[in-house]
Amino acid sequence: MGRAKKVVLAYSGGVDTSVCIPYLKHEWGVEQVITLAADLGQGAELEPVKEKALKSGAEISLVIDATESFVRDYAFPAIQANALYENQYPLSTALARPLIAKLLVDAAEKYGADAVAHGCTGKGNDQVRFDVSIAALNPNLKVLAPAREWGMSREETIAYGERFGIPAPVKKSSPYSIDKNLLGRAIEAGPLEDPWTEPPEEVYEMTRAIADTPDQPEYVEISFEQGVPVGLNGAVLNPVTLISELNEMAGRHGVGRIDMIENRLVGIKSREIYETPALSLLIQAHRDLESLNLTADLIHYKQGIEETYARLIYNGLWYSPLRDALDAFIQKSQERVSGTVRLKLFKGHAMVVGRKSAYSIYSPDLATYGANDQFDHKAAEGFVYVWGLPTRVWSQKVSQ
Ligand code: ARG
């Protein structure tokens, strides 16, 4: 008796997920493997990936383009939440996992599979995100993670694959572990494991080195409707085009690089390099528009929600009652977050230089230092007296 009869496997075309196919069948007695490769705008040709799965022994090989849903249903809510894990990482990889989990579960249900599988090891966050998301979507499905259990080294994995006709990687494999999708790239391992070592320029792909960026700044106007990015420079764009164009633009100016020491859920600190040009810029612009349109207390309260929201995405709780509840708050808060933000991109830096909105609650009459000032200065005196009263009383007491 095997662990499962029919399995849907998350498939990338790499050595590890390819080896999962014979491994599931020969070691774990799986009868039928259905692979699923998701197109999330990573820019890789997926037709060869589809073929490779079949050559590696899969009975059915699925390729699903989910790029639009990725942006609309996962990235945009995260932008509305200004979600940055540990204040820096805009969750480009983390957001892809619940979507892939959903595709896997849908396929398992469609094809009558009794399990879902992925190629994650036991050291990362992604295993958590897959396992928990799958459990949330269909608690009756088993989750198999061969690479978490097989205990093979890289060389042993390649050798195992060769026995089943899975070719060893042709080019000398890069020292880096890279995850890529439309929202960005995450790079780790190799020389990056030393936190003191500056990332070699070769790790970057979406963003230029400052030395190669244009000597003239470029301006971009980003428009939002209820917190959702809808246009660039006055042109309304579909979600995928908007992200692609902004990646291009920001990347050209070297904007969107992150180098951080990050705390994984499994207790390990890891050194991560990210490049997330569009996503970083969109969060920066969105936050700025909120500062124009929302009240101070709402902005301040929302900051706590944002931190929690980022952490729950990172920790694999996308499908959770907590996210449902926070989403209700965030959606309500976005009703008047419509308008346009103007940014200047130059030499690795993005700076907001203007914002406008029909819903702006910025009042020039109150803010001005000029003669048309409408602010009641006398009223301030009583306010400050009452505001400072507890401090005054305290001070009198301790100085006695
Ligand atoms: N540390 C990031 C996360 O947990 C990205 C991991 C991506 N994987 C990689 N091989 N670089 O979301």
C-alpha cells in the first residue's frame, strides 16, 4: 500500500521536482502523478517544462497561466495592506504560494487525486505555506513532500534522476537558489550566505547596477482606484501590463533592490536578496496616497494591521479567518484611496514628488503659512493646556 494513489505535484521543471516524479512512484507507491506548472509571469517557456514532466514519468502534465489572478487576487490586496515583512520584503515569493496551493487543490479535485505534493525541503517557509494553504482549502487531501524526507544530497538527487532518464543540469549549476515570478526575484545561498559579503552584480536580473542607470531622472505617475493600481502616466492598464511596465521602468533606474537578514518561520535567519521593482514602488506610492486621503487615526491604526497582515502572508496563513477579518477592515479603509502619485526614479532611488486626489483631505487653508490661514490659533492654546496637563502634573510631583 502506497501513501497515495493519485497525486498532483507542483512542478517547476527543475531537478528536484522532476526527481519527485519517479520517487513518488517507485519509493512511495504512487500510481499516477499529475504535474502542475503554474505560469506566474516568471518569463520561462513552459512548453518544454510540460514535456519534461511527461518524459520524467508523469501521466498528465498541466500548465496553467495564473498571472492575472496572481496580480489581481494576491498582489493587489497586499499592496492595499502596504504589506512588508520585517519592514522590507514585499512578499513576492510568499504571495505566490497560496495561489499555487489553490491550483493544486483545484486540480486534485478535478482529477480525483487523493494527495498533493511539492518539492520543498524542511528548512524553508514555502513548505509551511503549501501545507497550511492546502489544508485550509481541502483538509481531506494528503500533502506529500518527498524532498523533506528523502535525505539525498544534490549529487545523489541528480544520480537518482539519471536512473529514470532525468538529465543532469547541462550548465554548471549556479551557486544561488532563485525564485522568480512577475512580482520579483528572491536570491539566496552561495556567496550570499556570508552576511558581510556584498551581493555580486550577477545575482540581479530585473534591476540595473547604479553605474548603468540613466543619467536623467524619469517620472512616473501611478493612479489608484480604491487602493488598487489602475494606470501609469495617465493610461489605464490591465494588472499584468501595469506590473510589467513598472518593473521595466523602475528596474532601468536600479530601483527595488533589497538586501536583508530575514527571520524565517522555522527559526532560521537567512540572508536574502530581492529585487521587486514594481511591487516596492507600488507600496511606496499607495502609502503616500493614503497619507493624503485618510485621517491620521485611521492611518496609524492601519499600520498595526499592515504589520500583522504581512506576517500572516509570510507565515502561510493566507487562507485564514484572520486574513478574512483583516481584509474586511482593509477594504473598508480603501474606499477613498483613489488618486495619482508622482514619483521620480533616479540612480537606485524612488522619491514621491507629488500626489493629487479628488478625495484629498489635505487642506491648504489650514496648512498654509500665508495670510489666508484659516486655522484658529487661539483655540490651540486651550488644547495645548489640556493636552499637556498630565505631563505638567507629573512634573510638579516628581520635582517636589
Ligand atoms: N525567503 C523568501 C520567502 O520566504 C523567499 C524564498 C524564495 N526561495 C529562494 N530559493 N530564494 O518568501
